[in-house]
Amino acid sequence: MKAHKVIVIGDFGVGKTSLIRRYVLDVFSDQYRATLGVHLYKHSDIVPIDGTEQQVKLVLWDIEGAPLPGEQMMRYSLGASGAIVVGDLTRPDMIEPMRRAADMIEARLPGRPIGFAFNKHDIAPAPDDSNIAALKDRYGALITCTSAKTGDAVPNLFRDLTARIIGGKGGAV
Amino acid sequence: MRQPINPNFERMRLEAERQRLAELEERSGTLREMLESQVEAARKSNDALKAENAALKSALEAQANSGGAKAAELEARCEALAAELSERLAAERQHQAELKALSASLRSQAESERTTAAAFEARCEALNAELAVQAENDAEAHAKLESLRNALTAEAEGAQNKAALLELEIKQLTDRITEVDIAAYEPERLRTIITPALTSALREAGQESPDEMANVIAPHILKTVKTEILNSEQELVEAIHPRLGVLIKMAVTKAVEDLNRKVDNALPVDRWIAAAKGRITGAPAAGWLLEDGNTFIVKEAMLIERQSGVLLASERSEMDVNNASPDEDLMAGMIAALQGFASEAYGATGAGDLRRFSFTEDTVYLRGTPTKLLALRCSGVAPPEVEARVDELLEIAMERMNGDGHGDVLMIDDFNKPDVAETGGASGSKIVAGVLGAVAAVIALIWGHSAVTNAHESRWISKIEQAIAEDDQLGPYPLSVSREDNDSPILVSGLVPNAAALKALEDRINWSASPFDIELNIALVSEVNR
């Protein structure tokens, strides 16, 4: 079974590692440890694709946080089948860094599905509908409010993105 | 006698008669008039009746004419009523039949209820009889309970007395504790009190149950020593530095001695093989003799998509298939990330590509094309031609990938064979040279045997190490497994807590299945204590 590479990118401390650890290991720690370089996680899951459940294998690349996508992030993103852009709902200016990261993915990985994860939904409300609609229109992306702490919507985010990767729907909704 | 006639009277009577007659005549005339008027009225009435009669007659005739239609309507209505009545009658009959059936069913139900009631009655009688017997038994139980209660009451009184005694004892103990507590604040006094007691208790315990003492304190001592070594690394180095030089000198001397002994003790056939290998490869024969103990094996080959790090194909050596290995998908990602980092840092011309790095005890050889990476995870001492062989395997893998893209693209067990150079067809191996072909085949056979023997040895050493690791009580104790040379047994040496742990370890080792001699050189902590 071929493994699919999924990159997880976003600013420092938005919860990229926490989201992956919640999905892969079903654990959460509130101790912040910055990721240096890249961490790799492997996870097998069963995902409903076109009405049938399929066994899939994902290699998740947890790339170190940066406010702007740099050379390192671009290098690590090569060959990815899909990407998750993570933002922190508690930060007022979270949308712009997410847009830039998504622009980088569109430029380097055209046609790959993108998922926007608005994290820390357990302590902050969802973004405005206008922002969500704008992101959907612009990138045709999955948009999910997640909480790595409670696990809310985390598996669905990864499964929906995987379904898009395998279903071949690309970035279009 | 007849009374004489009175003429006056007679006259008077006649007069009255005459008057009366006149009245009658007058009255008769009135009546006549009345009659006449009545007759006239009757005649008028008769005429009126006649006219009325004629009118009625004509009305009746008219009515008789319209009577026919009404009669037909009435007849139809009568027929409809008759039909309705007949339907109602039929329904009524059916209803009656149903009522009869219902009545029959109710009757049978009543019969069954009656039977059930009779059965219940019988059951009630039986239960009554049982209750009567139980009541008798209850009376006995009650009596028993009564006697039990009396016994318990007596016991409770005894317990109360005991509690009073215990309270007294507690009071005395509390006083003692208070004294000890006071003493605890005076360390000198406390030491004076407890030192003799502790010394005596430890001595007794050491004499009476040395094994138990060893079990209890040995793990703590070992843990403490390990922690102290870690915490005082610098001091330790300084402290042992003078001694370390001597130890290193001794170790080097021993290694040289081992080397000499190994060369001296090698079987004639081993020497002959080493000499042949030396002749063929140009490497010293002694080097081949030593290398046999650490044969080069390609444990795993991975073909990786360069950019994404996705594993395209992988293969593990049959010689390594029983050992634990790192997750190949994660390793593929890591290798791609490392290679990407190196290329990024030193340029994408290929000059910056990693060609080899160490991973745990293994060495990973890397070769890349612009789109693919070949990674070989190897162990053992690498022969001089390994780099060329890696290039050849990448070439073979690429050729196979460019073909149908299916099936085995790597074939590392072919690679592990000494004649892989021929398969690649690119390297100038000396093995294929003319007359030496037959000799090389024999060497390859013996070499292969040697490799298999070494693989067996590694597997058995791993099995024994696993048996040690699976035993929880051996966790903190220093134990090692090794084999000095091909003629030596596998040696298990170190320290275990007691004889029982040693026995458990012996039981875990499957002696009879081992193709090698296994020797235990293990000390017991309990023995060491003595």
C-alpha cells in the first residue's frame, strides 16, 4: 500500500504537532516544545472514500513553524499529496499567514487538496462566516475548527483531506 | 159515597182548560213557524251539500287520476324497504351466529378458567402446607438465633474488656512514641538509641536471609551507582583517568593477543579460505580471517521518491528478517528530508548529495537520481567494493523500474551474494576471471556458509539477550552476551540477584535447539555479599 505524504504547516505554536499527535497517538500535552526542522509520523487509518471504507497509510510531515513560508518549508513540501494549514483562533491576525502558506502550496503543489485547521476552538470562537467563505472561494479548501486538546474534529480533518487526496478531487470543492 | 158536583169549580176548570188550549195553539203556531224556518234552512243546507258533494266528486276524480303515479312510487319504496329489511335480517342473522360463536368461546374460556382456578386452589393448598412446615422450621431457627445472640453478647462483652486493655496499651505506646519523638529532635540521642538496634537487625537479616536482603537492596545500589556515575561524570573521569590509561593499555594488549590467538587458532580450511580471498582481492589474509566474525550484510534496501520521501519499494534480507528494524516509511521520509537538506545546503548539482551515514549500529549507503533515492541499510565490515556495488544495485533497480515497474526491483539477497557484480555487468570484479571462476565458486560457497553461521550466531545472541530483557527482575543487573571466536561458546556473563533468577534464566534459554555451546559465567549478588 502506497503511503501518502501530507505536510502540516503554520506559524509557531499554533498547534501543528498537537494536532498530529492527537490524530496519530490520541494524546495531548500542554507543554510547548518547538519543532526544529521536521518530525515525521506514520499513521494507518480507515477512511470512507466514494462510499467504501479503504485502508490508507499516511506519512505526516510536521514542519517547524514559521510566520512566512521559507525555503525550508518549500523544500519539505515537495512531493506532498496534500497539506494542512494550521491557524490559531486566539490570534487576531491569524488569517493572513494562513493565506500566505496556502499561496505557497498552490504555487509549489498545484492541484493538491488543502485543509485549513482553525485550532484551539475549545477556548476561542470560530472565525467570521465571511472569512470562511473567502477562503473557500479562493482555495476550494476544507475548513475545520479543531481542538487538539479535546480532539474535536481532528480525525475528521485528516480523513476528509485523505478522502480528497485519494478521491482525486484536487483542490476544488 | 159520591161527592156532589160543584158547578163553579167545573166552570173554573173549563176556563183553565180553554186558556191552556189557547196557549197550546199559540205555542203550536210558534213551533210551526220554527219548523218551517228550519225546513227552509235544511233545504238550503241540502243544496249546499249537494254542491259540495259535486265539488268533492270532481276532486275525488282528480285525485283518483294522480293516485296511480303515487301508487307506483309507493310500490318502489315498498320494494326498497323490503330489500333493506332482508339485508338487515341477514346481518342480524350473522350477528346472531357470531354471538353464538362468542358465547361458545366464552363458555370454553370459562371452563378453562375454572380448571386453572382449580389448579391454583390445589397449589394454594400445597403452599399452605409448605408454609406450615416452614413456620415450624422458623421457630427452630429463631431459637438458634436467640442462642447465637446470647453468645455474641457474651463475646461483645469480652471484646469490650479487650478494647479497654488495648486502650491502655495504646496509651502506653503513645507515651513511648512521644518519648521517641522528643528523642528524634536530638540526633545524637536518636543515633545512640537506634544504631545498635539497626546494626543488629541488619546483621541478623544478612545472616538469616541473605537472598532476600540481596533482592531488596541490590537494585537500589545498582540504580544509585548508575545515577551517581551519570551525575558525577566529570569527577569520575578525573578520578579514574590514571587508572583508565592502564586499563586501555591492558585492553589493547588483550585485543592484540586475541587477534594473534584467532589467527593462530584458525582452522586450516579457514586459513586456506582467507589466503584465497587475500589472493583474489589483494587484501591481507589476516584481515579476511578477522572479517569473518563481522560479515557485511545488506539488511534492507529502499527505493524512495526523492522529493516526497514516499517509499516506492523495499526489501529486507532473509538474514535480517527476524530482527527488529526501524519503520521503513518513516526512514524513507527521514532519508529524503536529510538528502533534501544536504542538497539545499550544498546545491542541487549532486555534489551535495549524502552518500553514507551511520544509523544506530548500521551504515546507510545512499545513491540518487534526480527523482529517486536508493538507500541500503548495512551492518558489518564493508568490503572495499561496496560503493561500486551500491552503484550497480541502483542501476539494476532503475532498469527494473523503467521496465514494467512491478515485482521485485531490488533483490538485495542477490546483492548479498558475492557474484552480484556480474549481475550488474558494470564492475570489473576479479571474481569472474577465467580459471579462478571455479575456485571463486567454492570460496563463495564457503563464504556463504560462514555468513550463514555468523547470522545464526547473531540470531542466537539476540535470542539470549531477549530472554534476559523479558525477565523483569534482571532489568537493573549487568548482563552481557558475546562470542569470542568461531571456536568459542556463546558466553553469558554478569550479575543476577539470586539462584532463583539464575535458574529462571537457564530455563528461558533453549539449550537443546542451539547449534552453539552456551556457557554461563554469572555471579549471584547473594554470593557476592558473603
